[in-house]
Amino acid sequence: MALKIGFATQKGGPGKSTLARATAIGYAQNDWSVKIADFDLDQNTSTRWHQRRLQRDHQPAVAAEQFGSVAQALLLADNYDLMIFDGAPKASMATVDMAQACDLLVIPTGLALDDLEPAVELADKLHFKHGIPTERIVFALNHASDSDAELLEAREYLSYKPYFVLDSHLAQKVSYSRAMDVGLSVIEVSPKGLRSKAERLISSLIERATALSSK
């Protein structure tokens, strides 16, 4: 049975697809067969990225495909070791379907309250209204500035919530966006320091998924 990890957001722009791609590559680097289910039918962000990756023959290889519903993606999930659900840019009932189907749901967020508050609202809705267990919902901090104080404040804000926060964070860096422009993920960037920071975040995500799936 495939492991299923979803990425959801209440609003566009927190780096959902960035983390979905990096997670896919992180597992593929460990010889997992991985497919990304792209639910962004307007922008096709993950499938477009996948085409750029194929054109340049980057390894390891992952698969990607657009889907109109979670049910359609689930029909193919067990053909792979891991199915990544890259949700639509804004939460909907499909987000609920995705959360119910996934072993782990990742909600990326920036550090400002304009990002944190809707991210927590989404998590609360999924848990309190739709019964998604708190241990299956995790936050990932993205688009971080160089301010340690802002990072600490964001972590403190989330510490009062019943959800897990992944270790490390992603900074807002040109090297990350340029890597994705050529079909790479943030854990494949050339600058060693930036690559290490991204790897720590994805390693934390993988460790969390492994801990939940082993229960």
C-alpha cells in the first residue's frame, strides 16, 4: 500500500508545490517510486515543473500527472511507493478529501500573521469539523526572512496549537526559485548551505511520515 502525503493551503503562495516537489525527490533519492498528483488545474505547477525535469533528464526520476479529483488519483496510488498530493491553490472540499486519504498532511506557511492565521484556520477546520487527527497535520515554515526573531515568534505562535511543526525552515532565496525553473527541487540546489537547510526540513518531514506509518 502506498504512503500518501498531501500538501494543502488556505491561500496561494506559501510554497506548497515547492515542498511537494522536494519531498518527492527526497524519497526518490532513496529508491522509492514516486508520483505527484497535481490538483492545480489552472496553473499546473507541478506538472510543468515535471516537464522541465524530463527535458533535462534530471535524476532521480519521478512521475507527475494532473487529476481532477482525489478519487481519481487514489486509483493509481498503489502503483507507487509514494503518492504526493499537491493540492489546489485554495482549500475546498477536495482538500478535505485529500486530508482524509493521506497519511500525513503538510500545511506550509510564511512567518507573518497574514500567513499563519489562515494556515491554522485550515488545520482547525480539518481537525474539528472533519475529524482529521491532529498528529496527521504538520506545519512547515517557508519564505523565512533573515530575522531570527520573526522565526522564533512564528514558532511560538504555532506552539500553542495542537499540531506538529517541522524542524528547520525554507528561506526566501533566488537559488531555490532558479533551481525549480530548470526542473530541480530545493534539495538539489548548488549552494551547499542552502541545500543542507532544505534537506533538514525534508528530512524532518520524512521522519514524521515514517513515525506515523509505523504506528
